[in-house]
Amino acid sequence: MEQIILTGDRPTGRLHVGHYVGSLKRRVELQNSGKYDKIFIMIADAQALTDNAEHPEKVRQNIIEVALDYLACGLDPVKSTMFIQSQIPELCELSFYYMNLVTVARLQRNPTVKSEIQMRNFEASIPVGFFTYPISQASDITAFKATAVPVGEDQAPMLEQTKEIVRKFNAVYGDTLVEPEMLLPDNKACLRLPGIDGKAKMSKSLGNCIYLGEDADEVKKKVMSMFTDPNHLRVEDPGQVEDNPVFIYLDAFSRPEHFERHFPDYQNIQEMKAHYTRGGLGDMKVKKFLNNVLQDELEPIRNRRRELEKDIPAIYDILKEGSMRAREAAARTLDDVRRAMKINYFEDMDLISEQAKKYARSCG
Ligand code: TRP
């Protein structure tokens, strides 16, 4: 079977380091592993509109930001097809059929949608499009016959929903769709990177993100203002590394070569944590080290982004080309789907002759 990746992001803002460790970095590794026959990376503008119907400009403006971040991180348009969701009308068609295979009760149980509804204070006025976006996400994945979906942990309920739709569709209409597998980062700290304020999630509205491509000074300022263990008041005090954002970031980003280069007192993160836990290692030193680590990781991304920013029309060309290729792939799946559902009436010569025979009999 062909190995196919599909994944994507909503273009509601620039991508941040949480996106990077949670999924982007993995995508680039998978892309370069040579193990995949096709890779589709989607900018999910239509999904972004499900809770931004009144702010289409925000979505429109952020498409280029996401595309620049993708390319700056190392996604390569030769190896990965980058495209814009709304340019693939086949996805809407597929969703329309899938809607008949999913109950309202099932959608109401989706934990990600539940918490998003709370976050957006939607309780009494949930847009139907927003409520049904897990179905549309199932279309995104299955339209490309994706076998692997590298995403952050919060997307697990969407993958579950997708698998259910695939099983149901195949049971009702015959084997047509492919069940995808979710690929999570192996490193636990990368699953959900907290904001610099220690809140559970990085989010633009909370103002607690470090963006990819952000200036070095700005990154440093943010790292220096990060939350740590609130009870670690003096350097000699024993500190706590669990739930301490600075250490979660170090777990996500630091490698032994960073210690060699910037903090040779320790060989690795375990030694550093042990010192912090017993007391005697100040937050200032830890933050300085984290800043150095982040700068090492972000500098090449930032530099590539600055280069890419010099030719914006070329970026739109990449997306246009990708959207054309993606549309062809989705159209092939839709042909299979219509055939399986037997709604391909005009190609269905058996149906036409069967109906003709029926009427020949009744007339005769
Ligand atoms: N829901 C994803 C997000 O919020 C974006 C997305 C849309 C997606 N369709 C997808 C991710 C299909 C993976 C596969 O970022």
C-alpha cells in the first residue's frame, strides 16, 4: 500500500515553537526519511473559518504566514505538496456524504470540540460548521487516502472520528477508504508545550507564545520572563522541575551538544535537573541556557524565513501548484467514493439498461 501523509494547520496566526516541537519538526523528518510516497500539507483556511466567519481577513492574512513558517522549517515543495483547503471543493462534497454517517450525539462527545466551545464561549450559539468540523477533518484526511497523520495530541479525537467514519463507510458501501494512523512526537515534553506563563497551551489570545521567526531579542525577552517554580526563591533553595515550564522547554529542545556548547558544567538535562532539585542552581542561569538553546534552534529558521519573505509571489505560486496537484488526488478519491455509493449514475450502464428494461416490460 502507498504510504501517504496528510496534515495541516489552521491559518489563524503565525506558527510558534509549540507547533514546531509538537508536529512541524516531525513532519520535516518524515519528509526527509524517504519512507513516504506522497506528502500533503494543508493550510486549513476553511476550518479556520468555522469559528472566524466574521473575520475572513484574519484567515486571509495568515495563509502566507503559515506557508512561510512551513518552508522556513524545512518543508520542501518538491517533496511535499502544500495546498490551501478551500481550493479543493471535493472536500466539501465528501463531508456532505460523511455527515450522514455521524450522529449529533457523537459530535457532542468530542473532547477537543467540547473544550474549544468552552474557550470561545460558544455554549448557546455554536455555529453548525464549527460543530461539524471533525467531519470535515475526516474528509481532509481520507480524500488523500492518508495512512499517517502527524499532529499534536489535541487532534487525537479527530483521528478517532475519522477512523469511525472510514469503518462505517467501508461497511456500508464496500472497501473504499483507508484508515489513518496518528503519529505523535516520541518526546513527552513535545506533546503539549505550555505557554511561557506556564498555562496549559500556547495560544495567541493568551499572549504566551514564542513564534518561529521571531527576532532574537524578542525571544530572549520572552525566555527571561518565563514562569518557573514559584517556590524557588533563592538560588540555594531546592527547586521543582516537574511542571516547571523552563524545564519542560529544555526537555523538548535541549540536546547533549547544547550542553557542550553553552553549559559544560553538565553533560545532559538529567544532571542539570538533579542540581536544580537539590538546590544551588538559579533560575537566571537556567533561562540563559534555555535562551541559547532556543536561539540555536530558531536562528536557521528565522534566516530562511527572511530569505523567503523576499519573494512572496513565489510562495503563492507554490501554493497554487500544490492546490492543483492536491485537487487531482482528491478528485480521484471522490470518483471511488461516488462509485462505491452508486451515485455515479451516468457511468453506470447497468443501471441505465436495468431501468430501460423495467420500462420496456411495463410498456409492452
Ligand atoms: N485541526 C487542525 C488544527 O487545528 C488542522 C487540520 C485541519 C488538520 N484538517 C486537518 C490536521 C487534517 C491534520 C489533518 O491545527
